[in-house]
Amino acid sequence: MALELPNLPYEIDALEPHISKETLQFHHGKHHQAYVTNGNKLIADTKYNDMAIEDIICQSAKNAAEAGIFNNVAQVWNHSFYWNCMKPNGGGTPNGALLDAINKDFGDFENFKKEFSNAGATQFGSGWAWLVVDNGKLKITKTPNAGNPLTEGQTPILTMDVWEHAYYIDFRNRRPDYMSCFLDKLVNWDFVAENYTKAIG
């Protein structure tokens, strides 16, 4: 089952002025495409060729000899997921069962935002901040490079890319400004709530 570059779930300029068309041309059209191309080359004629992408990630994660496979395939999944975590006119506050769970597990929504931003701010170098479901509870985690919570048995429901290529064109070195913008203006809480509902069954 070949890896594919998905279409963005919105027009390439739809996240402006927060995330520019130029950023998405590079981030989706160049970086994400490169992970797809390299991943397909690396899994060709291996046991992974016909596997679901999640299975490739989990099986290659702990094998140093397969680091190239993991890094590229996990980045394909991470980016495909990330695009859906944003939408035009996003941000604000979630509602319903998801907000109830956030209030229960983090105290309140403002504290969740603080902890999620802290995960992104303290991820040294490249990586990701995640909101996951772990044994029925919401948790915040972070992963370096291509890391993915699936390898720890957790279910991702939201991610924020903190690799520099996610924000450098628009925010230069101001990662905190990018993170604030992501939470306040971009998060697709409908997508996150849908993921939460599936995760808790």
C-alpha cells in the first residue's frame, strides 16, 4: 500500500494571514511530499510494503536499523494528521464532551492551553506537541523529530508541529507566537472532538 500525499483539507491560502500560502507550498508541497517519496522508496520490496501506515510506524519504531523507514513514514502520518488539526477561522474553545474532559483532566481550558504550549516550547529542536487519549484520560505529550504517540499505545487527537519549517516563513524564530496563533486562530476543534469520541469508544 503506497504512501500518498493527501490534498490539504482547505485551499492553500485558506489559513492566511496566520499560515501563509508560501509556508504551505513548502511545508505540504515540498517537505511532506519528500517524506512520501522517500518512505515509498524505503518500504518497497520489504515486509512493510502492504502494511497499514500505523502498523509500519509501530513496528519500525524500536528498530535502529529501520530508523529511516520510521522517520519518513511517521512524518507522512504526522503531517497528514496535522493538516486536519487546523481550519480557517479555527481556534476558540471546544465544547461538549471534549471540553468536559479537558476541564476534568487539566483543571480548565486555560490551563490546558498553558500546558500544551509548554510542551511545544520545551521540545528542544524539532518535534511535535500532542493531545492524546491514554487509558481513557487526556494527556499532553511531546515527541522529538518524527516521534508519534502511537508507538506508546496512546491515541493522538491533536498535534502541533514545532519543526521550524512549520512556522519560520511566517513567524521567523518566534515559536511562542506561532503556538499562540495555532491555539487561538487555527485549531479545528470539531476534528479533535471527533477523534476524542472515537478514542473513548
